[in-house]
Amino acid sequence: MSSEAAPIKPRSDLGIRTLSGAVMMAAAGLAIWAGSWLFLAFVILVGAGVIWEWWRLASKIARTPIGAALWLAAGVAYVSIAMAVLVALREQSATMALLPIVLVIAVDVSAYFAGRAIGGPKIAPRISPNKTWAGLLGGCIGSVMALTAFAYFFGSFWQGPVQATWIVGPIVAFIAQAGDFFESWMKRRAGVKDSGSLIPGHGGVFDRTDGLIAVLFVSGLVFFAHRMVAG
């Protein structure tokens, strides 16, 4: 028998992650259901947290005061547009505000389990070593399934054919994953593991909203471009 002690396995944080995730979803769901000033206050609070964590990362990345100021301005614009889109969706209905949140969660969960179950080649190991092409495919499938379910149960919000979800779903998945990669790139450049430590088991607010912010931001750009073209 070897006299060497067996290596101690790191303690799993699945329990605390699950509890924290449930609390976050409950808070978001309550704010969406309540609407009005409570939802607006919730969005402003989350947006302020993301901007603060963005600034903490950017201040480590930028090498000059001007560079830091440009990073801050870009972050404020990026997050503000995303938050404005979410508020505008809530003004239409609670279902519309819930839709992008559910889609991004479906992408994250499906990508996680597909990546763990299948493995395979990494997408960009230097930026995010755990992201695989199999995970991205799983995220696309999860997004399509979630969007199809919404189109079936809440058909009033979906104006096109259900088959269009097969196109929109993967697009949402790609954008959400791109937002995740972008935040991972910022953390790599800043030399930190998480954007913050506010949420137990999850890191910072930016860590939990990176994909959602990207989806909302691109949606805002598409909406404004459509309005300009339509005149």
C-alpha cells in the first residue's frame, strides 16, 4: 500500500450555485411580474452592478487614462442599450421581458451539459478553456427548443412561422456565447477569474449577465437599424 496520501478533491460548489441561481431567478421573476417602478429599479440596480464590474476589469486592461475613459464610455453604452431594450420589452408584456432571459438560460444550461457529456474540440481554449463546439451545438438546440415552446404557448408574440425558430434560435445562441467569450477575454486581459464576488458560487453580476446583455444589445442595434431603414 502506498504511503502517499490521496489527493483531496476540491469541494463542489454545486449546492451554493443552485441556491444562488434560484434566488436570482426568483428576484428577476418577481421584478418582471411586478413591472412598473420595481422592475425599472431592478434593471437599474443590475445595470449599475455590471458597469461597476466592467470598470474594474477595464481599469486593469487600459494602459492610459484616455484608454480607461474610452473603455468606461463603451461599457456604459453597451450596458445601457441592453437595459433599455429589456425595459422596452417589459412595457409590451411580462412575457416579452421574460423571453430573452429564458432563451439565454436555455443556451447556457444546454451548452454546459452538452459540453460535459460530449466534450471534443475547444472553440477558443486561450480565452475560455471549457467552451467546446459540442457545447455550442447544444446551446443552439436548447435555444430552438425554448423559443419553439414560447411560440407554441405564447403565440401572440410570434408573428412568423414556427420554423423560423430554427434560424432565430441558433442566432441567439451564437450571440449569447459571443457575449460570454467577450467577458472571458476581458477577464483574461485583466488577469482575474471572476468579474466580482457578489453572487456566491457565480462570481459577479457581469459573469451572470454577459450573454443576456449581448443578446439585448444586438437586439437593440437591429431594432434601431430597422427603424432607420423603415424611415
